[in-house]
Amino acid sequence: MKTKKFITPVKVVGFVTVALGLIAVFGLVIQLLWNGIMPGVFGLREISYLQAFGLLLLCRILLGGFGSGSKNNKHISA
């Protein structure tokens, strides 16, 4: 007999905590990369953490989307 796996509140809280932590780290990485490269190369201003987070969000919307990709991944092979 197959047993059902239940999602516990502890797992949900852990997942949300890890996801928010990764988003915060990505925002910080974008800020550090921008402030380290763009002002010197292109003469642009440095950006704040919130601006870096907004840039991350904008790039995800324009380039990556929020889905996990196409559900119909059929590869054509010769």
C-alpha cells in the first residue's frame, strides 16, 4: 500500500525561509556586481540594495519569467 506524504508546516516555513534568503542574497550580489563594474566601465551611478532587488525583479519578468519552464519538453532527435 502506498503511503501519502504530507507537507508539514515546518517544511513550508523552512522552504519560505530558504527562498527569501536566496532572494536577499541574489539582490546583494547584483548590487555588489553593479557597483563594482558599471560605474567604472560605463560611468553609471552606484545603486542601492532596493534598486538592485528591483533590477533583479525586472530581469526575471522580462527575460526569465517565474515559471519552471515549459511542461511540454519533447525533444526532436534525428
